[in-house]
Amino acid sequence: MKKKDVPVAKTFFGTVKENFKAFLLHGVVTYAIIACSIFAFMYYFSLLGSSLAYGSMLTVYVLFSLILTSMMFYVPIMSVTYELKISDIYKNSFILVFGNILKNILAMLFFIAVSLGFILWIAAAEGAMLVIAITVAVLFYPLIATYGVNVIIAKGLQENVGSFTGKDLLVDKEFEEKVEKIVEQQAVERADSSNDYVFVNGKMIKRESNTTDSKTEK
């Protein structure tokens, strides 16, 4: 949002509380996609020996799984950034898979690399190192994977979603009020000093300097 002095902890926990139900739904959908994709991959891979036709089915399922996984990159960040219905979030996320293909490929490669890195580390670890590997994976894998993916796709998301939804990014009301006060103050300073009121943004604002002067004279 390019805003300064954002209370990170307060914003984070407030957003989690506000979007908790939606995030539970997104989590269920994500795990369903992963579970079905793994099952389909193992099933058709085991049938490759009997017929090469299953190879084409395996390819289709792999591509379909990649598309759905890429779609889920956009769903969480879109949920906290835009005021949209759940159906619109999933629809726009699906469209963005094809609207930002290069960024999606890069995000997918990053996601796969991080996932494989942690999986191989856990698979190769033994004893105390296995406990450390699992603990580090639980604590830092979601952070690294999510942050990396969001960095890659965030700019494309902000550039494209407006044209799909017709809605702008949500702007903090407090931030809007600060900007409005600055504009009013600048307008007052540029106005004729002899006038007690200045017309700004459709309303009359009383000059504090003139008011103070009149009280001093009395």
C-alpha cells in the first residue's frame, strides 16, 4: 500500500481475526487440491506400465494441479486486500493464472524449490537433526514460501485485479483523513488572508489565524 508507520503486529492479528473463516475455507480447498493431485499422480503413474494412454492423463492432471495451485497463490492475499465475495476471489484468481503466466511460473518454481528443500532435509535427517529439521520446517516453511510467492505475484495482482472487479484497493480511513487535513491546510495557507472562511472540497473552513486575531483584539 506504500504507507508509512503501519502497526505491523496490530494489522496482522486484526486481519487474521477478520478473515479467519475465509482462511479456514482457503486452507481446506488448498489441502484438497494437494491431496487429490498426489492421489491422481500416484494412480496414473502406477498405470503407465499397462498403457501409454495413461501418460496423457497424467500430464493433464499435472497441468491441472499446477493451475489450481497457482490460483491458490492469489486467494489469500486477495482476501485481505479487496472487498470481494468468495466466488469472485476464486474467479479472479483463476483468471490471473493465465493473466500473469511468467510470474506464476516463477512463483511456482520458487514454491517447488522451497518445498523440495525442506522435504529432502527432513528425509535425510536422523536423530536430533530430524527433530530440528521438522521444527524449522513447521516454523519457517510457511513464512518463506508465502513471503516469496507474494513478493513475486503482488505487483501483477495490484495491476490487474481492478480491471476484473471494478473496485479499487481498500485505503485506510485514518490515512485518508490525514491526507484530507493536509490538503485543507495547504488551501487555507494559499487563500486570501483577509477572508475568515475558505472554500475547500465542497465545504467552508474557518481560518484559525483570523479567529485567533479577532479574539486578541477584543
